[in-house]
Amino acid sequence: MTITTAVTALWAVVLFEGVLLVLLYRQVGLTYLARGEAIARDGPPLGAGISSGLSTSLLRLAEARQPWSSLILIFARQNCHVCRALWPDLKRFMESASNTDVRVVLVFSGTREAAVTYRNEHGLERCGIIDDRTERLFRSSRVRVSPFAIVVDPTFKVRYKGLVNHQDHLKQMTSWRAVIKTAPVEHEAIDRRADAIELAG
């Protein structure tokens, strides 16, 4: 066996192990997501409102100022390999939900410039984005691991939360309306709050 053949074989083994590692991460996420105590511990309590810092950041986005029934907040870090594995599924999900009132916003650990560059590099332009340089929003939302998703209704109350690993998780997260019926929300009130924030800012 020549050195070139040996190196090629070694790289093939390394890449194969990398794929296995990603699959393992996804399976760990599935197991974690299914544990009730883990869901209860991480993220805001179900039915509670999100932090004031997060709601203020959301009201600055166009995605939160348009009528919507479910808004999925996905907390992600730049060096999160599991996050990278999720993005193709997220793009397919957003294409299938393009004619619905579901919105997706990325809460990104990093600067604004890094967040925008990262979003564009992964073809996630349809997502709103909030940069969280110091991970203040991560901490106030009790998010320790990523990708972690929080689904809120138009009153900014938490309706679903947990690790998200693939498209089926995303679809499941938006099915809370089949179980919980919320009262209609006047989006004009949300717009007034957003206008007040802009004037104050």
C-alpha cells in the first residue's frame, strides 16, 4: 500500500467517524428532548412569558410585527456542529411553511456582523436574527445547550420548548395550537409596543 493510498484511507475513516459523531449527537438530542425533567429544567416555564430583553429584541424585528400564530426562536452558537446539521432541515421546513403564519428567528451567540454572515452562509435568509454577543439572552432564557428552540404565541408566552434536531421536531413544535386554544391577539397592540421601543431607542 502506498503512502497516498494510506492517507486517503485514513481520511475516509476520519470522515466516516465524523458522520457517526453527528448522528450520535442527533440521537442524544432526541433522548434529551424526550426527558420530561430536561424539558422542565431548560428554557422558560411553559405558559410563562419570555424575558423582557428577548421580547424587546423581537419587537425590533419585522418578523414579529407581522401577523403570526407561532414564532420559533432557535438559540444557536457559531461552533455548534449539531446546529449546522439542522440547517438543511430548517430550510426545508421554512419552504414548506412559507405560506403559513409561522415565523422563525435565530438567537445567535456572537456579534451582529458574525450573525448576519453566518445566516447568509447557510442560506437562512428567511430567518429573522437576534445577535447575543454576551449570551445575556441565553442566560435569561435558561438555555444551556444548542440548538434549543422556544415556541411563543402572539402574546410572547412559551408554548413549546426543547432541543431541536430535525424537521419533524420543527413540525411538532408548531402543533401546540391543536392542544391549546388561545384567545385572538390584537396585533395593533404589538405594533404600538414596537413603535414605543423605536421612539425610546
